[in-house]
Amino acid sequence: MRIGIVWLPNVWKSTLFNALTKNYTADAQNFPFCTIEPNVWIVNVNDDRLEQIRNAVNGQKIIPATCEFIDIAWIVKWASNWEGLWNKFLANIREADAILQVVRVFENKDIVHVHWEINPKSDIEVINSELILADLETLTKRLNSDSRKAKADKDLAFAVEVYKKIEIALNKGQLVSDIDLDEDELKAIRDLHLLTNKEFVYACNVSEDMMNETEESLKKILWLENKKNRVVPICAKLESDMIDMDENERKEFLEEMWLTSTWLDNLIKASYDALGLQYYFTAWEKEVRAWTIHRWDTAPKAAWVIHTDFEKWFIKADVVNWKDIVEFWWWARAREAWKVALEWKDYVVKDGDVMLFKFNN
């Protein structure tokens, strides 16, 4: 999962992600052939189930699911006027799965807001306007290149009509994700990687006394009309206080604040939910690993994330719920208790399944 981050100046985003890189960044050796640039973080997805499964199967190591955060330069009003420089920034997040907007709610007279007032609704409008302008530029370029060719290509002619429909909506200030598009229309624009066609997740940077606000109350503060958008409360002040704490100290500190999980864990969970993602496990003596897939993916699709050829070679899979393999300690004992099911190509994988694939190559 890849998440692009957009933000206005003075939202304390740097404090938050300094904490992220200090306490949560995954060991790079787990990611061969992956070059980590200064503005990219690969973060482990914390899940207590992995350690329980590892103990059950006596696994040597754990490899968790991961989330990649891509940070670009801050946005200000009229940023699109920077032309080439602005497009270079945005190119870094065009292929992200979701966009995270870091929005300031906290008050602090020593940290002056770039627009001189705390107005989350206005901040979101500024960010969305700049993303809309970027999408309009992308559409204009595509229309200029495809309109002439469309006369001799039926599929291209259909795509051009979709581009025009979206262009009208964008000029009215509407996000692509809010336009009523059918499957064929969505397919026609897929390769454009339009920024406003992505899922938006909001990190609401609040004061310490607001960390237990509900998601619904935060949506009202942000004036969000789209019910699908996920909002997560974060507190840069708390993260700053915890930056030098070890894992046990952080846990105790969070418990004192009546918090059961960190903002980053909540943010990743919200992003998974927004994108319709989940993960299953593979477990053996060598390693226990989490694999990210889409909800409703079948067993062959789940095998594909391990290796692209595995979908083609798939025959069947042994499947057991993670709780059962933990309870019965090992595959063989779970089988004896009739907890392991033999599933075929039409099996829809569930979150928390532990799977053992069988192939014919």
C-alpha cells in the first residue's frame, strides 16, 4: 500500500514524520531491490497476531505487511503556478493508492498558520483546488493528443467523451471520486492516475485533549461531505513527547492517555479500510508473513501476490483461521481437530486466514 502525503505549511507534519522515521521505519534489509529516497518511508504494519502465529509454528522470523508513505513538498494556494516544479512534486504521488491530507485543528499562537487562521475546511479546499488544477492539466494534455485520433478509433472516442465529462465536473470544483462513473468509464481513465480519483484519508492534527474525539465529530470539524472519507486524530505534541521513549515507555504513556493504539496504527488501518484491503498469513518454520490483498480476492489472486506465476499454477489451498492455528499449535494438530479446510479456485480469502498453497508447475 502506497500513500502520498499532502499538507499546508505549519501543520506540524515534520514533527509527526520525524517520530515515524525514528520509531516505526522497517528494517531496509527486509526489502531487497528497494531504494529508499529521503522522502519515502516504508513502515511495518503492527499486528499482534503475527507473534502469536510465530509462537504456534515455531517460526524463525516475522515479516509484517508494509505501508509506503511518499512525502512531497507542502502545498500553498496557487502552487500550480510553479508549473514544472509543481508537476515534479505531484508525479511522486500520482501512482499512490491513496492520498493522506494532514490538516491542522490545534491552536498554538507561537505557530502561525500560513493563512493566519485555523480553518480546516478552508485548508482542505485549498489542497483540493490545487489537485483539481493538476488533474485539469493532465486531462487537457490527453484531450489534445487523443481528440484527432479518436475519429478512427471507437474505444478512443469513448475515452475522449469520458475526459470531457470529467473536465466539466472538475471545472465546477468537483473531485473525480465524487463523479458518477461506471466501470467502463473508470477503466478509460485508469492510466491517467488522476489525483482526485484516489481515496482521501485525513490525519486531523488535534490538541492533546481531542485525541479521543470520534471520527464522526472530526468529520464535522473538517466539514467533510463525503461519508466514505476516513479521518484519524493525531497529535504532534504527543508524538514529540514520545519520540525518545522505548516501546514499553510508549505503551505506558498511551495507556495513561486512555489510548489503546498509536495514531500511525490507526492511520494505516483507516487506509486499509478506505482502499478495501486486508491481509492473510503464510506460516511455517522459516517465517510467518502477512500478505496484503483486496477484500473479495479469491485464493488464486491471493497466491499471485507471492509470485505472479502462482495464480496460473494454483490447484488448491489449505486454509485455517489464525485463532485455530494458535490454539492447536501447528498445522498437523489443527488438521486433527478438523480446523483446516481444503479450498479451491473459487474460495474468497478472509482477513486472518492462514494459507498453504499447492501448485502444479
